[in-house]
Amino acid sequence: MNNSPCKVLVVDDERGSADSNVSLLQLWGHEAEAAYSAEDAIAKAASLDPDVVLVDIELPVINGFDLAKELRKSCPEAKFLALTGYTQVDIVRRARRAGFERVLNKPAPAKAIKEAVDAGCAAAPVE
């Protein structure tokens, strides 16, 4: 089991939310970067090679489900966590079917983000 800090890509078109989550993750010892769009996330994932990707489901242009599918091509080992402002059961089911490890409701409490990211990091392959 890998308990060391890891690389986390936070994808959220709400800049304040993305930046806050990145700041928390860095405070907890992780290497974290924000992407504010799906296109930005695809570009940053190529250089960061994240262990964990925290993705807002409701992104403009390319939604979080389609983005995760695209990112898995370049980051097949990454663990994906969904962020959503929607609480409908079908969104949660769809996220789980799409391979998201966890679904966090926005605004997600810091403790929930820490637990989800730490679990994703622990499951990440050791380099």
C-alpha cells in the first residue's frame, strides 16, 4: 500500500473551488495542479501524470464523464474522483459505472476530499 503524497489534478471550471482544493492538497503534502476546463485538464495531465484526478462532473463543452474517459487513455493508472453539485441517485450511479472511485457532493468538506484523495493515493502504483 502506498501512503506517500501523490500527484493530484483538480478539474473544476469554478476557479475558486479548484484553487481552494489545490491549496488544501498542497497543504497536505500532495503535488496538485488545477485545470479549469476539460481541454486544460487534458494538456496538464500529459505533463503531470496524476495519480488521482478530482473531476467536476458538470464541466462546459466536455462533461466530467467524457473527460475521465479521455484522460484514462493517457493516465490509465490514475484513480478518478467525481465532484458534483447534483445529488440525484442516477448521477451517483452513472459516476460509479463510469469508473469513479468516489462521488463527492459540492461543496465537499475538506475532510471528505482528504479521505478520498488519500485512499486514491494509497491505491496508486508505487513508482
